[in-house]
Amino acid sequence: MKTGKEGIRIIIAYEGFSATPYRCPGGYLTIGYGHRILPSEILTLTSVTHEQAQKLLERDVCFAEDAVYKETGPTHQLMFDALVSFTYNVGVTAFKKSTLLRYIKQGQYRLAVLQFAKWDNAAGVEVDGLENRRAEEQLLFTIGAVKAGYII
């Protein structure tokens, strides 16, 4: 599966664009649309254009897509988009260890929906932007789950 327009919209809206490196709320050196700068990129990624940032985003989204698909299998597009946005933000490792994923694997979608709101902090500090992002991801996931017949 590939991320649809709603998933990409949420990622871009909440990651924002930065042409130059900055420290994200989690403390990571970041550039473009939330691309975490790798140690091997520190000297080369000193600035990016929107086009370069888009390419980094497309590459980074693939990692989130692969993780979500491998863990959940085929699902409704809106659920997938919400989970890719979530995973893009929290990271593949955190997603794989999350109670959110555990509930999805158990088919407990009502409980899974409630887990999004619990991921509203970075480095132990509550972040307003994360509250809003999680609310959008939660809504998107819920709509997808209803359309797929998982939640009635």
C-alpha cells in the first residue's frame, strides 16, 4: 500500500518545512519535512529546496509504509494513512512496540483509536502540535475503521 493524499497532507502540515537544519522537539537534528538528519548527512544536508525536501519525504515515508504494512497487512486506505503519519512521526521502533499496534493486531479497533491521544509529547513534554496531529490521525483512522466495518 502507498500513503494517500490525506496521510501526506497530515505529515506535511504538522512537520512543516525548514530549508535549514533545526532541532525538533524530540531533540533530533531535522530538515525539510521532518527528515531526521543521519550522521552521514550532517556535512551535506546544510540546506534543502522544497523539491529536495519532497524527495527526502518520499524516501522517509517508504520506511513508515513498509513498517505499517508488515505489521497490519492490507487495511482501509484512511487507516493506513493515519498509521503512516503516526509512524513517520514517532518512528518505526516506537510504532512496533506501541499498544496502538497491539490493539490493532487483536482486532480491538475501539481501543486502538484511544491510543493516538496518548502520544502527545516529545522528550517527556506535552506538545500542542502533537495533540492536534494525533486528533487528526485518530479521526482519519476512525473514519477508515467505520468504512471498513471494524467499528460500528
